[in-house]
Amino acid sequence: KKRMQMYLSAIAMAMHGYASAPSFSPSGASPLSPALQSQHGLHPPWAVRLSPRTARLVRMAVDDGGAAALLDRAPCWTPGSSPELPQLSAEEEARLLQGERVQRQTLVEGVGSGYAVQHIRAEPDTVWTCMRDFDSYDSLIGTVKRVTAYEPEVQVPGTVCYNFLVSRIRLQLNVRWRVDDDQRYASWTLERPSWVLTDSSGFWHVEDVGGGMVRVWFFAAVTLKKRVPGFVVGLVSRLGLRKACSWWEDV
């Protein structure tokens, strides 16, 4: 039992970027090819930042038959301590200035990522207050039906955990959040797999661009479980970004 607790703590630290180099990748390959990452302007850090001792613990977990199921795959994307923003083209920058929302996404064989960004005329702190109020997501985001804070089995200082009941498919998302008020940056990882998702992570970010305007970012990466029904894949890929960001226009 003590050994399993050590494994869980090591995995939790890995998922939340607790330790510094060296880098360690349990499976050694990114779910998105470099060509796809470049094509979509996405640069997800694949290697998990671990201390040497933590890396040894994770390797032990991988090698130990009883704990291997905990690490059946590496994280699809690991949030850093600061928002890693996709590079926008000149055309996309122009669309933002015209008030349009820019979004890109890719989903290849159940693994993908995407982002949405838009300029909003609002005070940065006003938008940030809405963004970090997780208890109100059921009234802020149309697809969120219920929100419940919970105590996780593995405690990670500086994080909070929430259960979100999402969409008409009754998807349960158990999410661990880390909030940085100074950067107006809230990153999240999936704390427990769901019947649809093996893994998911992402962030919200409010960027003050001056002139009474803010640039609001939402990024998400997902790994779907195998044999997920096609209509569910369609919902995730077609509605995920749009529904998550629908509240921006009401701020």
C-alpha cells in the first residue's frame, strides 16, 4: 500500500509539472506528429518534468505489474507554469481585430488538440473573475449541467478538484485545476479517466492587450478511449470548443 501511494504521488507530481528537469517520457512518442503540430500551430510539451527520484518511481510503476494500469499512456499534454500560446498568422491576427473568434483543432485517431481565441472589450479582472469561478460553470457554460467540488485521493498543494457533469451524454469530468492569479492563467488536467476520455488537459488565459480590450484563450488536448461511439466523437470535436467559449460574448 505504501509503495502504491508513492507511485500515485509521483504520477500526480508528473501531471502537474511539480519538479524540474531532467525530462522523462514513459512511451517516448508524441500523440501528434511534428508535422501536425506545426500545421496547426500547436506546440504541446510532451516530456513530463520530473526530478531524478520521481522519474525512478514512475519507471518502477511502469515496470510493476500491479501499477502498470495507472500509466497505460503518457499525458496527452502537460500544462506548464506559464501559458504556452499558439502562434497566430497575420490573417488570424486581422480577424481578431475585426472581432471574430479564431479557432483551430485537430483530432486524429482519437487524439487531438485545439484552441479558441477572441478579443473582448472588458476589464481583464472582470473576465478572469468569471473564468476562475469554477463553482458557477453550470450557469456560465451551457453544456455544464452540474458542478461539485471534491477532495481527491492524491493531494497536490496549490490545486483544487471539481467534478463537472457535461452535455446530454452525461459525461463526468473530474478535473484538477491550478490557478495563477498574477498571470490570469488556469490550467487543468483530467484527474480521473471517464467513459469517453482517457486523458485531457488544457488552460484558460486572459491576456491584456490594452485599449480596453483583452485577448481570451482556451486550449484543450484530449485522448479519447477506444470504441467511443461515433456520435460522441462528433460532439467532442464539433461542439467542444464552441460551447466552452460561448460565454465570452456575454461578459
